[in-house]
Amino acid sequence: KEALKVWEDMNEAGIPADIYTYNALISACEKGDQWKEALKVLDHMKAVGVPGDDHTNKVLIRASKKYGAHQWQNVKEVQERMMRQMNKL
């Protein structure tokens, strides 16, 4: 939750996040059992045009293992969206 608070403060101050910031946030959410928050961060990445990278995929895969098969569909959908977005750049 602390990482999400810092990110909110950055947004309010108009400081844009980069891929490293987003990856750190997603990783913190995964480690803190905040899967839904991680998906929100991914959606925000997409909205502002920051493509995911290999590290983003690794975190998603790690999270899918941690949270089980019921989350796999969400992970797969996010990865597919990221790949489509990366192909557009």
C-alpha cells in the first residue's frame, strides 16, 4: 500500500511514471497480495501508453502461480493486451 500511495502522490504532483515505476508497483502489489491493484496499475499503464516489458510479464506469471488457476485468465488477457500494445509501437 505504501508504494501505491507514493504513486498517487506522483500522479497528483504531475510526475509521470515510467516502465520501471510501473514494474516496481506491480511487483509490490504482487508481493503484498494485492492482485486487483496490480491489474489497475496495468490498466493505467495502457491508458497512458507505457508498454509492458519482459519484467512485467515475469511479474504477471509469478502472480498467476501465486494466486492459482482462477487468476490465469486475467493474466493471459493482460499479457495479450500488452503484446498488442507493444506491436503498435
